[in-house]
Amino acid sequence: MPRNMTIRPVTFEEGIGRFRTVNDARAMGEALLAHCDQGDPDYQTAALACLGLDNGTIDPEHARADFVAALAAAGVFIRDP
């Protein structure tokens, strides 16, 4: 059963001058789908990390790092990664 684990917040630019902050697997997954190429290995790693976070089988900091890496690979500006 999902534990609703959270990560340290990540703030990124969704559009010009618009920032969004996420701290849970659902919001991270939405951001990945919106900003990343699903064929990119960084996306795939981050998507699996989100599932692991939601299931409580991955360290939150590891999931956060994978998420940040996927956004960065997609060219998304991340504030204070």
C-alpha cells in the first residue's frame, strides 16, 4: 500500500516566469509527463523512482535526484536543485 512519502521540495520553471514546486510522487509524475521525452533514459529512471517512492521502496532523496536529473536532461530550469 502506498505510503504517500514526500521528498524535499523541488521548484522548477513550468513556463516563462511560472514556477511550480512538487514534493510527492504524483506531482513528480505529472511534471515528468509534461516536460520530458518518454523515450529518454533519464525520464524512464525517474518514472521508476516515482513509482518506488509511491510504493515506499526507494529512498526519497534518490527519487528526488532522479527527478531533478530527468528535468535537467529535458532542459527545464530547476531553482536550487
